[in-house]
Amino acid sequence: MKKIILICLCLLLLTTGCNKKEIKTEINEDKHIAINYPVTGVNVLDDAISTYINKTCNNFKKEYKNYNKPELNISYTYKELNNNIINVSLNTEINADKKINKIKTFTYDKKTKKFLSMEDIVQDLYILDYNLKKELLEKYKEADMDFLSNISYDYFTIDDKNLTIYLGPTILKDTNEQIIFLDIPLDSLKLLIDIDKTNNQDNYINIKKKNINYDDKIVALTFDDGPSKYTNKILDILKNNDACATFFVIGNKVNFYNETLNRMIKEGSEIGNHSYNHKWLNRLSETEFKEEINKTQEIVKNITGFTPKLFRPTYGGYSDKLKSYTDLTFVLWDVDSSDWKVKTENKILKNIIPNTKDGSIILMHDNHEYSLKALEAVIKELKEKDYKFVTVSELLEIKKIRENE
Ligand code: ZN
């Protein structure tokens, strides 16, 4: 009877060749089997995954049939890179008289329609060897160097920062860790594939790359109501001054400024949502409000690959009810440049500089010339006061870290 249940489970896994992306969970309470794995919608990859799971399942059945309550658990990680490279890793854990871990990884390129091996990704394997050994010895002093002389790169995943190499237990003596993984920074390797960093959702927090310490004086410049013909010039000034900003864009304008939007993300700035048509939100129904937000989310994501995390309410007006309609973080400001009203560089500076403190969010607008004209001076004066420029997400992250210290 038990045998039949297990065979059924395995057959079920084999026949799940549908095209919908989903996470499958198969649990057999009696046999202590739990398997989670992704169905990616790419048939050849999904076939490879279910073949592997079936094999693992059958082997478990055979090898552990005489054990007392053996347990099989398969978990997964799923990572997409550049919208075309899919990484799936399957971690098998068997708990019988002792614990056994096994890893299996799949790296599939949707563009070339083939599975990628390390030779497809890294140009000079000896550089990878060198970095891997360095990393390994740093992390595990007891690593077995003999084993390292003929290392194979069968198990790995790749994201836009690291190549993660998985190594089996034989490499270490006297350790309970059975699978170890090592992150090799892509910057240290010569790659054969292009990594497009604009598609990374984590890209909006770059505190490390920007060399910012948590106790530095920080400030976030924000620009509302764009993009416009002035936004590119604002980006030029930010770039020349090693600064960044957060642009709360109006969705209906975005299509005219694809390049500008992509620049924001590439150059370390952030894009926030400022609704689609700049309507007064308090007058909107839930459906209308969600439409204002979602249309902008979608259009920004389609152009840049980046999904905004922040929302700036139009006219700074909102209610708790509106807040409950979305997962986006509502962001206001504590320093108002009133650039659209005062119009001159001097008055804009006067509104900003004396009112800015560590952690301030400064409100400006990029849909007219005034802020553009004042920006160079604003940055210069803030730099003289030792401020570092961060995006709003970075600012919130740093504040959170400070609070927890
Ligand atoms: Zn506005």
C-alpha cells in the first residue's frame, strides 16, 4: 500500500507538464515526504526538474525502506536573470539515522534555448579556480586542498552580483555542514554572457556601492511630476556630482521618456510612483485609486524592469484608507523647496539649505526649469555640509538599521 502511494506521487510529478508558472507542493503525510518545486513554463527545464525529483524519490524509496520513519524533503530556489536566464536549485534533505543533503542546479538560457554550463558563462576557468580557493580558505580553514585540485563546477547559480558555487561535503573535514556554497563576485571574473543589472529588483538599494556608512549625514533629493524635457539634464548634474535622487513619476508621461527612465535606474537613482494622471486621490474610489497606481507600476516595470516600491501622493494628501489599498510605501518630505512657486535659485536655496538635517527628504520638481537651475548650487552647498546623497529607499533602509542598533 505504502509503495503504491509513493509510486502515485512520483507519477503525478512526472505528468505535471502544463505551461503555467507555479510552485508545486507535494506532501505525503504518511511517508514524511514534502517536495516543493517550481514549474517554470519552459518544458525542457520542467522535464529535467521532474525527472530529477522522480529519481530522487525512487532512490529514497529503495534505500530507506528499512529505516524507521525516514524523511525526504526537497526545497528549491528560483532566480531569473536578465529575463532570460532561469536558475533553479533543488536542495534534497534526507533524515534517517543521519542527515544527508544533496544539491542539484539548473541554469537555462531561454534565448539560446539551452542549459548553461560553467564553460558557457566564465571565460577563464583558472581565474574562477583562484577566486574559489581564496574564498573557500577564508570561509573554511579546514578545507581539503587535495580535493580542490580537480574541482568540477557542476552546481552553481548566477545572479547579477555573484556566481554561487555549491560544493559537496567531501571538501571539508570535521564539519556538519554538508553542502557549502561560495559567492564569487562577478566583478572578479571574465564573463561570456552579458549581465544586465537594470533588471534587478534589489538595484534600488546600493548603499555599499555608493560607499555610504550608516552614520554618514544623509539626504534624499526627490523630484515630482516628471519626467519632462528637463529630467535628462537633472540626471547629468547628478551624475557629474556623484549624487542620486528619487523621481516620483507621473505614469502618463513615462512612455515619452523611456531612455530617461532607464538612465535613472542605471545611474543609481530610484523611480517612485506619483499616480497615472495626478488626480486628487481623496476624491477617488478604491478602484480608481488602484488604477492610478497600477497603471504606473506596470508602465515603469515594462520600460525599466524595475518595479517601484514607493508612492508619493499627489498634493501630499492621503488617508489611512487609501494607504490600505496598496503595498507601496507612502513617502512625503520634510523640506519643501517650493521651487514651482519661488522660481529663483536663491529662494530655492534658502528654502532648502537651512531646513535640511540628517535624514531629510527634499521635495523638488523636474517638470520646469527652476529646480534644474538651482540643483548644482543645492548639491554644492549640501556637499560642503558633508551630506551624502541617497535614494529614498536607501534612506529608509539606513534609518531602520540605525533604529535597530
Ligand atoms: Zn505632484
